[in-house]
Amino acid sequence: MAARITRQDVEHVARLARLALTEAEVEALTHELGAILDHAAEVSALRTADVPPTAHPLPLVNVLRPDEARTGLPRDEVLAEAPEAEDGRFRVPRILGEAP
Amino acid sequence: MKYEIVIGLEVHAELATASKLFCGCANEFGGEPNTNICPVCLGLPGSLPVLNEKAVEYALRVAEAMHLRVPERSVFARKNYFYPDMPKDYQISQYDMPITIDGWLDVDGARVGITRAHLEEDTGKSLHMGGGGRIHDAEYSLIDYNRAGVPLLEIVSEPDIRSPEQAKRYVEELRGALLAIGVSDVKMEEGSMRIDANVSVRPAGSEELGTRCEIKNLNSLRSLVRAIEYEAERQWALVEAGERVVQETRHWDEEGGRTVSGRSKEEAHDYRYFPEPDLVPVAPTDEMRAHVRATMPELPSERRARYVQDWGIREEDARILVDVPGLGAYAETAVAALDGGGTAKDVVNWTRQEVLAYLNESGGSPAELTPEMLAELVGLFAAGKISRSQAKDVLDESLREQKWPRDIVEEQNLSQVSDEEVLAQAIEDVLAANPGFIDEYRAADDKLKKKKQGFVMGQVRDALDGKANMQVLTRLLAQRLVS
Amino acid sequence: MTSAVEIAAGVRAGRRSARDVLEEHLSRIDEREGEIHAFNLVMADQARAAADAVDASDDKGPLAGVPIAVKDNMCTRGIPTTCSSRILDEWKPPYDATVIDRVRAAGAVIVGKTNLDEFAMGSSTENSAFGPTRNPHDLTRVPGGSSGGSAAAVAAGFATLALGSDTGGSIRQPAALCGVVGAKPTYGTVSRYGLIAFASSLDQIGPFASNIDDSALLLETIWAHDPCDSTSMPGARPSLETGSDVRGLRVGLIDEMVAADGIEPAVRDAVVRASDALAAAGAEVGSVSLPSTRYGISAYYLIAPAEASSNLARYDGVRYGIRVPGNDVAEMNANTRDAGFGAEVKRRIMLGTYALSAGYYDAYYGQAQRVRTLIVRDFDRAYEQFDVLLAPTSPTVAFELGAKTADPLAMYLCDVCTVPVNLSGQCAISVPFGDAAGLPIGVQVLAPALGEPVMFRAARAIEQAAP
Ligand SMILES: [Mg+2]
Ligand SMILES: [Zn+2]
């Protein structure tokens, strides 16, 4: 069983989740997530080595579509919803690093 | 050599489907920005992916070509990380259950293992504004999602490659195969094929693997070779200085000619893969596999072997025919059109010399040429109707003007005189006009004999307006002078 | 109140106009919406145009002129779709959800978009960026959630029918608390295309109605294979007009849910009385144990947040919705998400991110998926013995606003009787059955995958026996 979640864990997870949490939020979440995960401990403790996981309730396989191109959305309609756009593109502040 | 380089490559090839991997948007290169987008590839709330059957078929074709196994079922997974060119902030990829595993590709007689080839979606493209267009110096960026959702096949090799040159050859072989089986147009310059290289070094003779670095997004063969060379030197310098190589992602700086650490100030990467709940597993059926096998085009390696075997040509000539798109098909049609005169080998010789030179110069493709014209030319030459140098000229004109060689030969009155009776008579005419020649000739030393032969040949050639078949003439004259 | 079946029949026969029906409902909205707040958006003008179009049409569908409310997490082209979140900021989708197309094609008239717990995360509709919805039976109490707006809209007579989504009980629990019928169909029967995802392997759209026949009618309308949803089930839809004859029907009371801690006595009594009524109508009633369902809540609160953490990554301030500036794109993403999401959404994103992260996947997410298998096996065993199962829908009747907002875990336990069915992908329906001091109680009928015909049959019998 994993150790109780720490403040540092919460801060790390917030970075992974791209949430700029306030100090107060970090504090509160450390307690709340701790309590929820304590409750989840009963699940972690179950012996399930021989039990396969169920990722999905549906037994389907091979749902495929034909390779046919269709017209997409009008660009103006899409860009009208963008917080910022320029030259037919979505504008974002500078990107600090290459994609991981 | 004091150290050995160990290289594994991850090649991302865009599949040449008509539509994207999970939606019906056109899979096109170079359109106006954000014109091939829909709720799905834009990751709009509520949208759902549906898998393109052609992409699955193409992956199965690659499995056939690379001797990969196709597990009973494969599963898509979400690779979670934030990046603005990725509309959902996760990439639909495959993780622990890829569509194909455990194959190989032969590269110049060495076998390179292929760990897996899996399907995933491409990202959009960013344009960096200000700061010379470089990501790190830019003021802001603009995103175009036309490429987002284009199907990629990520082909991961085992760390079986031992030199930059071999890495290049591996990629060339891979490209040739992907092109031949029609699954990708593998244009590195258009980004439809991109390579990540995992590079490590170890003392020569060691069996242990060193710490590797991943060099991202190499998009030319030249960059691939240079990046690996640089990176290996860099790592070996560290090893020799007693320092540790840090396992990390690095990026190739083309201008600087070096790899630079890709470490950002961000958290260590933790992709939190989990099965994609919006898609169901792919379980290729026997019918799907049989269909792929039945429609599999011939592989480059198979075609090379066939040319060598059937035409008796050299391996390196066969390679040229296979590697230059359309050239093999051109030669095959020409060989089939041979009408008695000349051999497949002749066709190949003319093809890889004159035809290829013409194509290189004109920038045209073999598909634009008429292979039957080459067959006719080979026939004319084999029948001795034209000399080698004439044949060159005729072929050149035939290629340029798309004219039949027989017509050119007639128009220019080039046809050689090969008729032995005509040539023998011409010899007799010269001898008759020069009484005493035979006696003088017989008395002469070898050097003078050569000269006297040359005199007769010149006289005959002039008498026949330069159209005498010199080969036949030489033989006839030699016979006449000894008898 | 007039049923959807009656309205559609009347409009089709020309006895009444869709427009008149709509105006009645709009006037009720005028009267009480101010105090209930069922809607994020009342679409009066569009609804009038739609009703007039139905009246003018020669080809009136099975839901002709029936006013319907739509949970505001289903995309409506050109009409703000918010998920009750600040982050979507009146986002107008460029497309319609498949269910929207289907109800419109059937002649239903969409009256508005209903309030919900932000991104459907909650059991009280208090987690809405636009303020809570109140229970029409008692304005000091919650309507349940997350589809509290849809449940309240039907209970208050604002709409005859409503669409909701159920990820862990979000249709059934508010239906129980508001005294209406709410069904979670088998996973894959109703297209999710255009439903803004919370937890993709659990989410399912379903009907709200004031009676079982209306519920069946709406489910029949929206149940269809959809090539735009890979998880949509192929095959023909069965008829849900299955009567109410329960003679010989094998009914199992779920021990763990009837006897669980925290089940209010009045709720337990209602379930027992409903089973007695079924027995009296000729059913064979027994009891059954589903031991693994006691882990349902824990498994659910790992799986659902994990999927949600990924589904909600896309709200990053780049393509739609709000943006809060930052010095670079990562900072902008983080600022936008912190400002745009409410506390419960952040809590679940954090929980889910943690459950999937390196070193914890196996202990949490992986383990929860195995528990999911155990729960499926429990149900499979139970359905060897029984045709349908019976349980409470909610452990309690409607609670007061604010009663559980300080304790996330207490709120999560509202779903104890409903989440197992989402984990197994099967179907269940909440049927009103009596009350406790004027507050409605719901009894839950569970059936195996695609067991809707028998589920509706048992539900009708319970409806007929209800006090
Ligand atoms: Mg990849
Ligand atoms: Zn698209």
C-alpha cells in the first residue's frame, strides 16, 4: 500500500495536471485526497492477482470506418470560438520547450 | 576503433490514407491552415474517434513486409501530456498492446530487429513568430491543426544498428519497402517520415549497453547521420572524461551541428498511459490478413532477387532499378517488348546508363517514357543496324523527343552497312584500285600491317558514306588479307 | 400533468398544437424557474419556432410536440453548451450531439439546457458555476445530481421529458430525489457522440420522465446504433412496450444495498414494500448477495477521475473557452485551468492524475479495473438466479443544500447503490415509490445488459403499486 499522499505529491500532480493551485488549494487537497485514498485503500489491498482488468463494459472489437474523406468545419466558425487567433491559426503564448 | 555505437531507431511514417486516423478529414499535405479540421481532430468536447480501416490494413501490410507478428488483439491507449499542437492534450497511440510486434528487416546482409510497429495520431504544426522562427526565441506561436490526427505508423527497431551509415541504410531500406507496398509516400522533406534515434556508446567488444539518449525529430538522412556522429562523439568524450551520460531527450540543432538537451523546466515526463475508452480493441481476422496477403505488392528485396535471377544482372544494378521509383517497371516493360534482338541485360545496361542520366538531367519520371522505344533501340543495335555511338545518340533523341528509334535512324539515314557481301565487294574495289597492295602488306612488319589495314578500312568507310559496320568490316578484311 | 404519450398522440391527431403545449410549459417556467433554477438556458424563441415547425409538418414523429429539457453537457449547434463550468464560457459547439438530432427528428421541442454539477461531477447540482438547482418538492433541499436540472425540470413540469447522463448514478439519484423516473440504459445503446465526456467507459445518456411509459418512449427514440461512436452497440433495438405482468418474474433484493450503513429506514422500507408488491403481483422474490459491490465506490472514484483527468485535459485555453494569460503557454494553461474549473472538478482531476501516475497505476487504476471485473462477475452470478434485481436508488431522500459540500467523501457515498451498474455497463431505472415526510423515494430496478424490456416490465408493476 502506498504511503499517504504528501504536499509534495500534490504539487507534483498539479504540475502534471496543469493546475496553478493556490497555497490554500494545495493544503486542502492534501487532506481531501488523503481521505479519499484512505477509503480506496480497501481496493488496493484486495488480492486480485488472478483477476483480469475490465477496461470497458462492452465486448465489441474491430469497429472501423471506411477511408473516405469528408469536408470538415468552416474555419471561421471554429476560430470564432478561439481565445486568440491570427492568420487562420490559433495563437498561443510562447512555447518554452519542444514536445516531450 | 575504441568504441562502438549502439543505435535503435523510431521511424514515424505518415500513412497515405485518404482521410485521417479517427475522422473523415482529408489527409493532405500543404493545405491552407486549419481547413481540414472537424470536431474529432480538433478534440472538441463531445467528439469521439472512429478508427480508419485503411490504416489497419496498411499496418497489416507492413507486418507482412517486415515479418512482424500480429497479436490476436491490440488496444489503443492515451498518452497524456500537455502540448498546444495536440488538440486533446493526449495522443491516441498504442502502448502495451501494439498491432504488430517482433519482426526484422535485412540491411545489406545484416538483420535489424523490429520491436514493434504501432498506430498513432499525428499532432498539428506550430509556427513560431518572432525570434527568427526558433521555438526558444519566439514571442508567440500559431497553430495549424490540419496535420492533427493524420495516421502515423511508429516503427521501433531493436538497438541492432552499429553505425551512422548503417542507420541511414536501414532508413533507406525501410523507405523503399514502405513505398513499394504503397502505405506511405515517405517524403522526409514534407515531414511524412520523421525519425527519433536512440544512441549509446560502449567500449569496443563490450556486451553491455551504455546509457542512451533519444535524439528527436530528425527529418533528413543527412541530419540522421550527422546527429548520430555528433552524439556518439559527445557521449564517448563524457565516458573518457569519467563522467556519466545522462539519459535524456535531445534535439538536433541543424545549424549548430550539435544535439542539445531537451530538458525543460517541466516535470519529468509521466505519460499516464491507460486504455483509450472511446475505442474498442482491434482483433485482425483471418479474412483481413488473407486480403492483405492477396493484395501485397512485391517487396524491394524480392524484386531485386527476381531481376538478378531472371536477367542475370548484378545485384547493384538490380538495386538501382528497384530504388529509383518506376525504373524497374520501365525496364520490365522494355524487356517484355524485346523482339528477338538483344537481351534483358542489354536493356538494363542502357537503362541504368543513358536512361537514368537522361532522367537525372530532365527531372522526369520513368512513367513518362515509352519503354518499347528502348526495346526497339536494343534490337537495332543487336542486329548491327547502328553502331554503339549511333545508338547513344539515337536513344538520347528518342528519350527527348519521344520518337521511335527506327524513325530516327531512317530520318538521319544512319543505318549501318553490315551486309557482308556489300562490305566484301567494297574491300575488293579498294584492292583493285591499289595493285601491289597485297604484296607490300605481306612484306610489312606488324606495325606497318596495322597501318595498311587502317588505310583500307578508311577507303571502304568513305566509299560507303561512313555507314560501314566497322566490326564486320574488320573481321572481313582480316580474313581477306591472310587468305 | 399530461404525459408525453398523450401529448404526442394529441398533437399527431391534431387535437392540440405543439405551440399550445409549449406555452403551458413556458408559463410554468416563468412562474417557478426563478426559485428552482433548473436551466442554464431557456430557449423560448427557438422552442417556439420548433413547435410551430412541428405543427406545420405533415410527418409528425413519435414525440410530436413534446417539450424536452436537455442536460447542458450535450452539444447543441450554435447554442451555448457549458457543462455548468466557467471554463467553457458560453462555448457554442459547431455541431449537434446525435441524441439532439434524434429527439428533434422525433418531433420533440427542446425548451432549454439544464443545470448540472460542473462536468457532471457531483450528486447535488451544487457544484455548478452558475449556482445550485433546488428541489421542486422542497426548495431548501438539493435535487440530487449531477443531472439535477433535468430531474427538477420534469418534476416542476417545465418539460415533459428530459435527457440526462449517468456516470455513477447521475440520472437515477436525482430522479429518486425529485420523484420522477430516471433510467440508465445499457452502455452502448445510446450514442455518446456530442455528450461532453466525464468518464468515457461509464458515461451513458438516458431519459427522465414522469412515468414509465414516457421513459420507455424516450429511450426508444434515442436508442440507435451510431457510426460516430465506436462504443455504440450494433443490432436492432427491442420494443420497450413490455406491459407490467410480473408473474413468475424472478426478483432479487440486493442484500448489501438494502442493509448498507447509511441507508435511511424509510428508503429501506420502500424497497421492501416494492418487493412485496411485486410478490403480490406474482413475482418470485428472493435475496442475493453481491459482495464485491461494497468496493464499488472506491473503484468508481479511481476509474472515473482517472478517465476524467484525461478527458478534461483539452480545456487548456487554446482552442475554445476562456483563457487566463500567462508568460508562456504552460503557465497560460495552468492559470486558465485553475480559474476555469471549480473545486470538485480540480479535486477529481488531481485524484485521477495521481491514480494514473507512475508508481501508482497498479495500486489504484489497475486495481480498480480488476475490482470492476469482480463486480461484473457478481452480477453475472446474480442474473443466473434472477431476472431483475431490486435496490434503493439513493441511500437517503433529498438532503439540504450545503449538507455535504464540506465532505467530499460523504457526497461520494450518495452513489453507493448506483455506481455498480455503471461499472458493469448494465441497465437500471429509478421508480418513484412513496415518500418520507413529503420527500420522494426512488426504488431501483436493475437488469442485465440489454435487459431493458424486462426492466421496464418490472418498473411498470412497481409504478402501479406505488402508494
Ligand atoms: Mg509515438
Ligand atoms: Zn477531423
